[in-house]
Amino acid sequence: MIYTVCGKINKSDMGPTLSHEHFKWESNEEFSLRMYFERKYNEQEIESDFERLVPVIKELYKLSCRTIVEASPPIGGQNLKLLKRLSEETKVNIVPCTGWNVNKSVYKLFPNKFREQLAKRWVSDFNEGLDVLEGTIIRPGYIKLLLDRGKISEVDIEMIKAAIIASKETGMPIHCHILEAEMVYSVIELLEGENADFSKFLWAHADKEKDLETIKYAASKGMWIGIDTIHYGEYKEYIELLKNIINSGIKDKLLLSQDYDFIEEMDRTGNIKSCISFFDEFIPYCLNEGFDVKTISDIIVSNPAEYYNIP
Ligand SMILES: [Zn+2]
């Protein structure tokens, strides 16, 4: 099953999917965490964000998009009330998450049982729901983590281990933002040490460095590969990367998306063009470049349905 803000759906109903987008990243952590821990929302802001986001999502629906995975973790301001209203209004499924929900320096104060406590909370987010809105228990569809750059930090190691515990217990996949290919080797070692299921682990932003050797190595372990920052106007280099990945026989491990912050992007450009460009421009570009319809459909329909499925 796929867990959306309007309840669970069959994986066969997921349809063409953007596997990693943000409607609005919230930099005010205090405000974000009040939504997560106390379920306190700012109704006025929801209203104005709703008005701005509906046209984009409706346009995406017209272009055949049926599901959007909203990748903002609790600390990034995931707003369930807004997400649910948007999904009801546009009929696009929206998949929320749990995961990064605490300032990482808290680990320095409470290193003991940090991992167990985090895992416990994420399991309870799944079992009890992140929130209950108009009678709908909203469960997270995955666990979102963001690893810092450089050598993998102690707190990030603990967060990954917590995610593995929670994933084993609930079936939620782990969606992990890793910007540097070099770090992937440490993560693989860690996952092996914990006997983790690689088919539940996504390397988000594998396209940042476009390091084909590391991508092939990660996929050979069973890890999912996020080619998820496909931005308007940068298609040429993505096509090259995708062709190389597909020729390496790892098409079945790919997840695609744009990773836009929709509100920020609309503020920057003054229109919705880039936010809808994956379906409006990129897919036609791929077809023009010789990709066949079945390959594209396997990647944007079958793959997310496989990765996000919670049995
Ligand atoms: Zn993102």
C-alpha cells in the first residue's frame, strides 16, 4: 500500500509520480516542530499557500501526474493540513513522511538512547498517525533523512540506524539525501553492518555529482537511485546520465523528480513553468532523444510504486 495524506491506496493506483518535491520548505524550525509535535497550524498561511499551489498541481494533473512525494521532513515544515487540502482539491495523491524531526545538536545533549528514542517516535508516527484530520489518520509513507556533507557524522549514523530499526518494524522505506558520492560507501558499509534491506533505501540526489561508478555500485547492492533534481533547462546532462544508467542495466532502480520548492520557485520566476516542466518539457525531450514510452512508464510509474509500497 502507498500511504498518502488522504489514506492508503493500492500501489497500482499511484500512477505517474514525482518522487521528490517540496511545496514549501519552512526555515523556521520552531514553527515547523510546533506543527509536528503539537499539531498547531497557521490557518491564514495555509489559505494563501493553498491558493498559490492549486494551479500548479492542477496543471501537473492535466499533464498526467497522479502522485507527488512531498519530501519535506517534519523539521522542514511538512504541513499536513495544507497537503491534505491540496490533494482533495486536485485529486493528486500526496505522500507525506516522517524522519528528521529534531535539531541535530540535541544528540550532543542526549547521546544515550538517542537512536532508540528516534526509532520509537517514527514507529509511533506510523502506527498512531502523524495527525488525524477530519477523521483521516495520516500515516507517513517513508522516513526522510538528510545527511550533512563531509565525513559522515555521529548523529547522522545514529539517525540512519534509527531509521533502519523503524523501517524493519513498519515497512517504511528510507529516503536519504546524500550530496556526495564518496559518502555512499560509508553508508553502504553501515547498512551492511546493520543487516539492512537495501531495497528499502533510496540515495536521494545521486545526480548531484553524477558519479556513474558509485551509482552502479550502490544499485548493485540493491539501493534505489534518485535522479531527482532534474531542473528546467538542464536536460542535456540528465539525458546523458540516464542513458548511461539505463545502459548499465539499472533502469529498475531509478526514481525521477525535480526537487523544486514550488513556492520559492514561483517567487523566483514569477510563473509555474519550471514546477511543471518535468511533465511538460522533460518527458517530451526524452521521447525525442529516443527513449521509448514503456521505459519512461516503467521508471515513473512502476518504480515508485515498488519503492514506496509498504506491504
Ligand atoms: Zn529535496
